[in-house]
Amino acid sequence: MPRITILPESIANKIAAGEVVERPASVVKELIENSIDADAKQITVMLTVGGKRSITVSDDGCGMTQDDALLAFERHATSKIRSETDLDHIKTLGFRGEALPSIAAVSKLVLVTRTTENLAGTRVILEGGVVKDVSDVGAPLGTRVTVNHLYFNTPARAKFLKSTATEVAHSVEIVQRHALAREDVGFRLIHNGKQLFDLPRSYSLADKAALIWGPTFARDMVDVELEQDGVTVTGLVGRPSLYRAQKNMQLFFLNRRPVQNRVLSRAVSDAYSGLLPIGKSPVAILFVAVDPVEADVNVHPTKREAKFRHEREVYNAVVSAIQRSLEKKPVTPLRTPFVRPPTPIETRHEEPKVQTPRVEKAPVIVQDIPDDVPAREVGIETPIAQPKRAEPAAKPARTPSPESTERPPITVSPLFTPETEPTEAPLQVFGTYLVAPQHDRLLIIDQHALHERLTYERLKRDISGNRLPMQNLLVPINIEFTPAHAKLIEQYLHLLESIGIQMEHFGGTSFIVTALYDQFSESKVEELLRHIVSEIEQGDLLENQQQLKERLLVLSVSACRSSIKAGEALTLKQRAELLAGLRQLSPPYTCPHGRPIMTELTLDQLERGFKRR
């Protein structure tokens, strides 16, 4: 016998089916895409036992004639491609003509379809890809495809299917993605006779996201819209307070097609750089529209992945779109004036229905206030200036040390002018947090995280404005590195100098630091440099010098002098300066390391806690 033979058609069909039909959700995906390409406005998906027993997808699209219905089960039969040039302008979800024949090859399939021109519909019954019956039947406009006993003729593949719950979850994800992609199409999903969800066609993207993920989840998302370099980016992204451990809640659509793409995923991650806790991923539903010539959707057997011809333009557009949206949507309206709580006289005879928090007495966990400071400078009424009373549960207040009172003013280029200088200072509780009333909520601010962020912003402004003040060292700092690290340091001396560390090669594996940014502490430079070397060693960052520079700036914050720590008592002026700096941050979510800067306690939460609602 010859070594090379031609596979029988039955075996070839089953192999081809294995490339397209991985599980019941694959069938759901292919049939939904056919329905959308047929201009359907309502699509219903019905599953039995997770799709392992039966899958039915019905639509109200254009339908098919009997001749077209029979031809649709021939391999590579398609209505979307007519010539080779059409491959460069693909606007439909399906185009290769593989779905129906591949599904039919491993199932018992029934197709019922009718067009507007025909009074009677057509029913085609296939088993294992072989046509068993063709007949005229009464049918509504559109197409209904029922797939029974998937993998009945390939039991080995059937054994690899997961539990019913797992298979349903995969199908739910497929339907939801297409529902989010098409606001002009309604979707229903039914499993074992029970409706899982119904997403009407009239619902917007935000409405559908609220139905799928919950209204609370959707409220933490903001709109994205930008057109740049021929790339249009729209959709919804989560505020930095909304994040997940995995990237499974990042959905990407290329010209309304659900896709996976490393460029889009990387762009989303980089857009949130410094805004999320380390190891967490943002939430996003992003639609990217480009000229079909600029993208290739034919790089994967299931059309799951896509490639861009000009990846850099797409990357830049996505990053810019997300960053602009987050800047326009701060977590709280920080630039609005703070409101002063009412005095005890104003609230003494207050009716319970009034939605104003009662302030009978000042908290006893605030720091000591100097006697010579007028009450009006504090921003709260005089009860706060009463003598401090001991309270067992309260942490003992720390008296400002001479070092803290002599600390230079916290200025960030500058935070405020004399005309706009705030007359109110937030309270400091537990020596760590600042509490400021604002309209119908209390802002609770981490003083250390906020000061780190202000330091980071100042460092960025000094570097970007080419006005980095350097201080020559009287005694240079000598640092010894390993041979491998010494080569990296030598290669990136120019980058280190751009962030405020001037170094020279001292021979062998030794280097000396001759000058520093005037805010850096000499005692912390060696530790900073060793962290920087570890960061440079991460190869994926070396492709982009700007990204690497941003990461090094984050590390440099820890080397700055005069850093406010948790548990450190602050003067009134320092608190006011921190608050003024917070008002200028955009967006004011996290410190450079990704920890939250503030949280809030709303009036609604207070009233529910005191049973006033």
C-alpha cells in the first residue's frame, strides 16, 4: 500500500467538524452568527441538558429557498464571498461556508426556513451530514436550526464534554457577547424550558450590561468614545474601583465581531497603569472599528482571534480613549465646594424625615488643635475645639513631633493660590485618615496614599517639563552590582538620569551616584536602584521606553524625602494642603502603587445604620 492515501469524505468531515465544533457553545456561536448575517432582529436559543441533547436557534431573518437550503450544507458554500478581493473587505460574521456542514457532520440536524416570497417553508433533515428528507412545511419567516444528539457518531468526543452546568455557562457567555455586540438585535436564552434571560433589541449597551452583570456593577462603568488615526473606540469601561482578579470581564469587539487580541488586552492594562491594585485587572466592554482592510479576522479556525495591520495606532487609540474617559468621570465630584455640617442648634428640633446628618458633638478621635488657631480656620463649628476626652476604644492621639511641625509645606506645583486657599481642614482620625464632609457623603482619605500620589504627580511634571532640579553630592555614593546588572545599568544610564539619578561607571561592576533629584533621599538610593534593575530585567517592558519610564517613576516615589506616613499627626495647614492637592488629581482614585486613595460613607448608609430609613 502507498504511504499516502486520501481520507474518506466521512472522516474528513468529522475532522473538519472538530476544528469548528469544540462543544455545544460552538454550535450556538456559529448559528447565531448565521442569524445575524441574515438580518435577524430577534434570536432565540433553546438548550436541553446544556446543549448535549439538543440545541435550537431560531430567528426572523430573511430565510432561504429550498435550493439555497440544500446548497448551504455543501462544504464552502457561502453567500458572502464572490471573489478573492472580498476577503479584504469582510463585514459579515461568517464567510467560509464551514459552519452548517461541520455541525451536520456530527449531529442529527433539522433545518426549517422560509422567505417572504414563499408561502410554504422548507424542512431539511440530515443525519451525520447525509440528507435524509426534504419537504415543504408551514413555517414562520426566518430560519430555525435544531441540532440533536451532538457527537452521536463520534462518542470519543462526547466523552470530553463537561458537566451540564459548565456547558450552559459557555453558551451563556456566547449569547451575552453577541447580545452586547448588537443593540439592534434581541436575544433570548432558554435552558430546559426555563428562560435564563431576555435582552430586548431596544436596550442600550449600558442597559444590557446592567441586566447581565447587575445594576450596581453597571453604575461603576463610564462611557468611552474616541476617533483617532482611523480607529474608532466606543463602549464602557469600569472605574478603577471596579476590578477583577482575572481578565475574563474584558470583552473586545472588532467591527461588531467578538474577538480576542493581545494588543487590545495590553492597551487596556496599560491605560489603567498605576490606578489598580497590583495583580488586578480592569473591566471593559470595548468596540473597535477600523477599515476591514486594516484587520484580518481569518487567522483562527473559529474566527476567535484577529490581527491588525497597524497595531500601534490601535493601541494608542484604546489607551487614549480609556484615559480620557476616566479623567472626565472622577469617583466623586471633588471640585465642588464642601458643605459645612449644621450646628447642634440647627439640628436639635429636626424632624426625622429631613435628610441631613445630625452633628451633636464632634468626634473625640481627632488630633489636638493648637489653642491659638481660631475655630473658623478649622472649618467645623466650635465643639471640635473642646478639650479632648478619653475614650477606651479610640486610639491615643499622637502629638505632632518637632520634626513633623518643621516639615516644609506640601506643595505640588502649586496646589492652590492665596485666592483659592481652602478655609476648611479635614479631620484626622486614628492618625492615618482624613475625613471631609461633602454634600451627601463623607470622604475618608488615606493620607499616606494621597501624599505618595501627589509626590508622583510632582515628579512627573518636573520630568516632563525638563525642569528636574538636581543636587550634586559632596560624597558620591558607590554601589556594587553583579556583572549582569552592571551591564543593564550601563545600558540605561541615560534613562536613570532622566528620572533624577546621575551615575558614572567607576570601573568593573562599580558605579557612583554623583547627583540626585533634590527630593530624593541619599539613604534610599541604593535600594531604589536595585528595584529599578529588577524592573528593567522584565523583557516585555523593554519594547517601550515610555512604559518602562513610568514604572521607574512609581518606584522612585519611595525614595523621596518628607513622605507622610500612616499614623503621623498632621497640622491644620498640612491637612488643608493635602485636600487641595486631591482636588487637582485627575483621576483621583489610587496611589502610584495601585492602593485606593479614598473611600466614602454616604448619607444613605448613615441613615440606614441609624434606622432612619
